[in-house]
Amino acid sequence: MEQREVVSAVWRADGYTEESIRVLEGLEAVRRRPAMYIGDVGERGLHHLIYEVVDNSIDEAVAGFCRTITVVLHADGGCSVEDDGRGIPVGIHPEKGISTLELVMCTLHAGGKFEKGAYKVSGGLHGVGVSCVNALSEFLRVRVWRDGAVWEQEYSRGIPQTPVRRLGEANRTGTLVYFRPDPTIFKTTAFRYERVADRLRELAFLNPEVTIRLRDEREGIEEVFHYEGGLRDFVRYLDEGDTPLTPVILLSGRSAGESGADVYVDIALEYTTGYEERVLSYVNNINTAEGGTHVTGFRSGLTRTLNAYAQANNLAKVQLIGDDFREGLTAVIAVKVAEPQFEGQTKTKLGNSDVEGIVRSLVNEQLGRYLEEHPAVARKIIEKALLAAEARIAARKSRELVRRKSALESATLPGKLADCASRDPDECELFLVEGDSAGGSAKQARDRRFQAVLPLKGKILNVQKARLVKVLENEEINTIITAIGGGFDESFDASKARYGKIILMADADVDGSHIRTLLLTLFFRYMRDLIHEGRLYIAQPPLYRISSGKRDFYAYSDQERDAIVERLRSEGVRPESITVTRFKGLGEMNPEQLWETTMNPETRTLLQVTLENAAEATRIFDMLMGDKVEPRREFIERNALFVKNLDI
């Protein structure tokens, strides 16, 4: 089979010669450089395999040929994705002379996304999706129902193991792809149910005509995602923890783009009594986390339309700007573009310039008409914007004060901060420690060369329920901002932060969990780049000390405690000689114990805080830290059975 060849130059000690040129045939390039195609070989890249296959099924749904998608996480570690679309063509390809199915599964940049007649819009425009999954799977089987028959082919690491064979007759159409990720490629091959569920739920909101089933054979869990309300249901889901100020407003339309093909635009927006702006954007079902022209068009159209209404109705008491109109706003923007221009394979930002004008015009026209027809709703939005403007003016003064404090650097660092000697952020660590007692132990335990300690008194302000001016007036938050040194909110610059790692260290009890959640909310809302850059961590202090004679062991869970006790007994240690102590707080540990278990880079365990799904993270923070009690109660009741190490 003819394959696209990838040429690489290999440097040798004896120079750059003809022998240095190596040809990577077929899918070998994917296996040698998997991160170029799926992002990484960690958990993120592993789950990307599922998304690539599911996206093909979603493209069939967008084209109008698929209604049901079933994803199964199998007990053997594999995953299968089945749809009732048209099925991948299996006939002989006119140019290559082999089955089209084999061509699609084994060749980069081969697919129906390049032919305009097959798909009007598609997320997988690079044509590397399913072939990459094949290359990075130790085993893959594809089954196709098409042309009155069922067909099948099997592969191993991208190489066909069988010919495309006809298994029998069929009275349906569709495709089923089963694959097991290659453990020699990935750091982990264990799929996370919650991560898959979040993406499938998102796709179900964006495609209300599709029903997506997810089944986990490992745990016996099954969910069905189907939302007839589409984006309206999506916005309500995101705002579950907030109190709505307006109904969900729907804007929808299409207009010809520069290429002549129609650009489809769907927007759902709602205002709540909260203060955070939440805008999620999608292009052809792909989450554009960095926004792009569609988001720019929406924001400029929103500001222009609301300002025009406020001025026309004499409601603008002060000068209103875009930030004022976006306080408490939740919006989902979904556009479908025939030939989207993304920044790289990660598809995180849309670059089509014509889309900006199309979205702006639609917002101007349809939102303007809605405001005229619903004056009571319009007045609520303007009144909220006016309150936001007043708070913005007050916050500006507080923000300038914070900036001045931060600019003074070490001369005005908080007095209770025990700073480190190093001034190289890449090696410096800052521990935010709960309580003065634990802070004192941590200061004695730390390695002063690169570890700094900032004790925190009590629980900081819940920033999810406070305006920015109140946040900036909080003494403990100001202390944290000044210590980190990167600024705050819109002026935050992670490159100016004084520490490469920010480590949250709190007691392993209910109060400690609450303090961690408050701190996580602060970083998520106002210093999110620290999370994006992988610089925020949670320390893992032990729960138990198990003593036997002069030997001490530490356990971080009940299971680990029991295993240590059982091991000691198997060594002949009598039960009465084994002492198990439950740590109630960090302050109970002496500096040596705290260093050995929680602060020593050689022996400690840190949990890195990551942000994989902005929509779900936003919703959870709103639910746990927002005003509404009922969603929080439901969340606790639903997850009560999964709680571990509950402090009672």
C-alpha cells in the first residue's frame, strides 16, 4: 500500500550525510512522535483517542446521518465507539487500488473531510484522527455496516492483521471501532469515566438531535446524554449553582462567509446574580478554549447593542464598558464553519476574519430586537451593568493599591512570609499553610534555600460570592497576592510570579478541605494562568503514623494503614507492639515529621492542579461556592458514597 512518507534527518557524531536521512513510512511517524498528533502521551492524550473516534461519529450526526452513539469502556482496558451513521466506505479506492476502509484506517490525511460533498462542516479537518488512534493502539478492530453487509478488519499498532472481510448480510448502517491503547506508548492506559462523560455531555448539549450512551463495564455505570433544549439546557446546566436574573436568550442564524459557504451561528446567554463572566465557545463541536473571532464578534456585538439600548432609553447614568455588560453573564457560542482556520491541531482558537462580522451582526440584530420586545429583561441587564460599573470604579483604586504593593517586591513582602534564599522562580516553592501552628512547624522543617512558607490565619474570603472590590480589601488575599508577586485578575502575569510551585498545605480534615477549596477558587478566578502552566499543587500530608519499636511508618489512606499493620504482623510483630496514631492536623507533626512526609521533594507526594474541562470546572466551583444551596446539597448526596477519609 502506498503511504505518505515522512522524512527525518538524524544527526550523527560523524556528521550530516546521506545515511543520516531516514524515511518514516506509513504511521511510523505517529508512533515515534505521538505528542505531535494527540498533545501528549499522558492521560490527556489517552482520552484524546476516544474523542477522535467520537468526533467522526458526531460529524456524521451534523451531516444528518447519525442519531445514536454508544461509547463503552470495556473491562479489558479497551474502548469501543459505535454509531448508526452511513459507515466508512469499504470498496476499492479508485486511485490507491485497496479497500477505502484500510486506506482511511492506515493513512495520514486520508478521509472524507477534504471532499466538500461528503461533509459541509467538520471538526476533524486534518484527516489524522482515526489513523492516529490505529497507530497508537496495540489492537484495533473496525466493523462497518454498509451496502447490505457487515465488514471487518483488524490491526495492531497501525498494521493490518487481516484483510477487509465480509462477515455476512446486514439491514443497518454504521461503524464500530474497538481499540486498546498501546501501553508501550502511554504512561497510563486506564480511562477515566468522569473525563469521558464530561466530553460526551458537552457534545450532547451541542447536538440536541443525537443521543449518546456511555457505559463503563468496569464499574457497572451507564449514562445517557440527550438534551432536546440544546444550548438552552447547556446554559442552565452551567448556571446550576447561581440564581438567574434573566431567562435564557437564544440567538440563531446563518450567513454566507468569504468562501461562499454558509456560517451557522447559535448562541445562548443568560445573566445571573453572580459576578463572573462565563463564555464557552465552539467551532464545529470543538471547544475553542482560547476563543477567536467568533468570541470577539459576540462581545463587541453585545457591548454595542446594550450600550445603544441604554442610551436610547436614558438608562446610562455612567459610561458603561464591555466589562460591565459581561458581569454575571453566561454564554455558549457555537458556530459551524465549512473551512475553519484553527491555530494548530489543538484547535483552540478560531482565526476566520469573516466570522467576527457575521456573529456581531447577528447579535446586533437579534439581541436588539429581543431587548425592545422584553423591556423588563433589558432593564435588569442595564441595572446590573450600572452596579458593575460602580464596583469597577471602586475596584480600580483597590487594584492600583495592590499593584503598588506588589511592585515594591521584597521590601514590602508580608512580615509573616518566611522567604527562601533563591531568587530563581524555577526552583522556588511557596507553601500556603493553614494556621500559625502548622506554619511554625513548616518554617522549621523547610529547606530555606528554595522553600518559602506563608501561614494563613483562618479561612479566606469566598471570592465566588464577592465583588472584586471586596476581594481586594481582604487582608489574607492581599498577603497572598503580594507574596506571589505576579499581580491579580486581568493584570496577572504568571511570568512575574516569584515561585515556580505554589503548594497548598492544609489539614486532612473537613476544615482543611474547605480552606483548600477557598484557595482553589481564588486561583481559578483570579490567577488561572498558574493552573494552566501547571504551577499549582496540593500537598498530601499523611493521615496516620504507625509505630513499632523505634520504627515509624506513615500511611496516606486507610488501605495503606491496614497494609502496613498487616505487613508488621507478618514479620512477627505482636499487635500490642503496634501503635496507630491518627493525625488531626499539621500542627501535631514535629518539623522532622513534616519535612519527611510532606515537604521533602525526595519523599513527598504532591497533587498537581490541572484544568481539563473549563465548562465543568466552572460549574462545580459555582455549585460548591455559589449562593444556591439546593444544587450543593444534591451534589453532596450524589457523591456521599464516594467520600474517603471523612473526618467525623
